[in-house]
Amino acid sequence: MPQDLSRRAFLSTSVSLAAAAAVTASATTARAGGAETSPAIDLGSRRELFVDGLLIDKFSGSATLRLARPHDEGNVLAYDRPWEGAFCGYVTVLRDGDLYRTYYRGHSLVRADGSDTEVTCCAESKDGIRWTKPNLGLFDVRGSRDNNVILAGMAPFSHNFSPLIDTRPGVKADERYKALAGTSKTGLVAFVSADGLRWRKLRDQAVITGGAFDSQNVAFWSESEQCYVSYFRTFKDKIRRITRTTSADFISWTDPVLMEYGDKPIEHLYTNQTGPYFRAPQVYVSTAARFLPGRRVITSEQAKAINVDPGYFGDCSDGILMTTRGGQRYDRTFMDGFVRPGVGLENWVSRTNYPALGVVPTGNAEMSVYANQNYGQPTAHLRRYSLRTDGFVSVNASYDGGELLTKPLTFTGKELTLNFATSAAGAVQVELQEATGVALPGFALADAVDTIGNDLDRVIHWKSGTDVSRLAGKPIRLRLVMKDADVYAVRFA
């Protein structure tokens, strides 16, 4: 019998502020076997990922949600310049058309947060894989302008300078790049730039106050919420937490609210790295840094052997995956590590394995996340990890087979597409049902054509063809019958 996801602790997602706007107001409840169906979720023509329980009603058989394991692609950016060094951090990766940029703190010394020896650096790439450091000539650092520094001499703002590309319609050309930076003493100050290299303060006064701010504090324009959103560091009960605020103009921000995690345990999250996913911007993906203070893995002798700073081997950390669709709640569908520490003692020191902000495409069927490695060591660097496009989480079924039944939904468009992969022996079949659970004529399981292969946007077939437009706007359910297969995303188009 199908198992309700709530009993399996997958459905930690409620309909949030952004998702609530997608609920069909005109949908009515129906009865099937005495049970009420929920109001239909309006997908429109949006792509939806199975990163949370928004669409999921029931699993049966071997079907379950599976967290991806990013593939380690190695060191892509060494922090080897004199103004960079062992304490580089708080990395942001952006894609602007054909150009990729990464921004990060350059620092080679153990100093207090916001010291005047910190700078903000930039590297560039044409593919997100091979990176170079441009000689920008903007700031004199250590007696030379031959460097990749985009901000210097503006303490404390280089400590955690975190840029974004403003996608709000009508944004001023000279403010298309924005950033937040600051500490608890200064608050978060807004910066703007036309080109992402030459920056000025939007105003001298802080735009967000009342937080700890002592890590990377992020912001972006939300297409789904139609406002700016910022997630920043606070403490509650001496635990590192995340707080959210919104703004219409990047200057005046709402009262901050503390983010919650449903019934999941509270952990130290050092950075939140939250932003809209580029193929489904209504889903905000967070590749946060989970910090375990005092969880010491290596000995003093081992720390000395790898030449880590003596103050930075008493803890360990990794990267985790969360999502949110707006509102006050993150969905921690998985407590498991997403970016695990690698082989070698150098990966088990304090403040290493911290993911960068930003998920970017790096191939026809590939996207990448990045993480700081070897913190506090001469070998400090940025590392790239690859994933299948949309492939944070999949609905997975083994060779023994399994099924997923969605909640009622509505859509616009003519065809259903899946991002999926099967083995040579595996397959996916799709049945379309009424909201009551009755198979629709022509779209029953007996009418379904086996979907076999590996594609990002495969059009689903039934014996009658692919056209589902006569069902558009009507509440339906998807029944996915799977064998040795993964389904990552669905879309009607």
C-alpha cells in the first residue's frame, strides 16, 4: 500500500509565501473513497524539482527521495597570491552572460573580523571550470596595482563582501551589480556597480541592522516574490542561525524573521548560501556550511604535519542542502551531508568545506557548486563539484520497482516532460489521473509508453501521442511507475 510521506518524515514543507501564490484559488475539493483531496497546486509551465515534498502525496514500493552526491572535480582556484592566502573565504560565484566571476575575501593573516589587511578579490572564467585572475589595476596592494583586487582599504567591508546580479526589471544600469557587506558594528551596507569591478556605496548608512553579520550575508532579486530577499547570520541560544528580510528597493528592509526547519534538529549553520535555482527560480537552494564546534578529528601532531594554523583544527564542517520557497521556513528534507569532507587530514580542519554562494551551469547537462578547501593552510583553494542539471535530489526506485503519486495539480501547455535517467533494464511510465485518483481515459497506465534513457527534458508519450492540452487547467495527479530509475524534475510546456 502507498505510504504517506508524513510518516516517512519527508514532508517537512508547508505551502510557503511563494508557493501559496501557486495554489489554484478556484480548485475545489473532491471526494474519493471518503477522503478529501487538497486544493490543486498550479504549476503553470514552471519546472518543478523534487527537492521537497511540495508535489508529493505518496510513495509505494522502493520509491523514495535520494540526495545526490556531487562529484569532486578538483582544485580550480589556488589562493596563492600574497594578498590572498590561507584565510580566503566567503566566496560568491556568478554567471553574467558568457562570463563567470568568483568573488572572495583575500587574507593571509589571523586577524579580527574586518581588519584593514583584508581585500576582496575576483577571478574570471568562460566556462566555470578554468579560472584566471585578471590584473585589474584598481587598487594599490603591497606596493603594486598588478592584482585582481576589486575592494581594498574599506575595512570592514572586505571581510564578507557578497555580490549579486540584480535581475529586477528596470534596474538602473549603474546599479546592476549589488552587494551587502559589514559587521555587527557597522550593519550591512549596500554597494552598487555597473560592471561588477568598480564599486561604490549606495549610501553610507547601513540598510540592514540587528544581526551578527559575522559570515557571508546574501541577497537576490526574487522573481517569484517580486522583492529583494536577504538571508543573514544571527545567533539564538548561542547557536548560529539564519534570519530573513525583504525589501522593495534594497534600502528599506522589513523586520527580520528567524528561519525555522520544521521538526528537524537545530544545527550550527555558518553560512546559508541561499539563492534562486537558475532553471526553477521559485525554488531557493541553500548549500549551507554546517559547523560542528569542538568536534575535533585530528591531533596536534597531525595538524602540525599539514601546517594548518594552530587555531584552526579543533572543529570540522561540511556542506548541507536545504531549500525554501519564501517565508520563514527552510525545508531540510535531508540531514545528511551534501558536500562531504574528502580524503586527507587537510579536509578535517576548522572552517573548511564551506560551499560558495551560487549554483551555475558548466556544461550541456552539468551544473557546479564550489567549496573552500584547506582553510588555514598554505594549500587553501576553491574546489569544484559537478552535478547533473536539476540533480540535487531524485525520486529513485530500485530494480524491484516503486511508485510516486503526486498531489492534485494544474498546468498550462501541451506536453509533459521529465528530467530522468534509467538503466538499460529500467523504465518510467506515467499515468494521469483525475484529482480523485481515477485514471483518465487515454492516459491510464495501460496506455503509457515506457520512457527509457537519460534526458533532461524528455517528452512523455502515451499510445495516443503526447498532447495533454485538453487537460490544461483541470486538477490532475501524476502517477509515476518506476523501475531502476531516477526522476529529477517535471514540467508541462
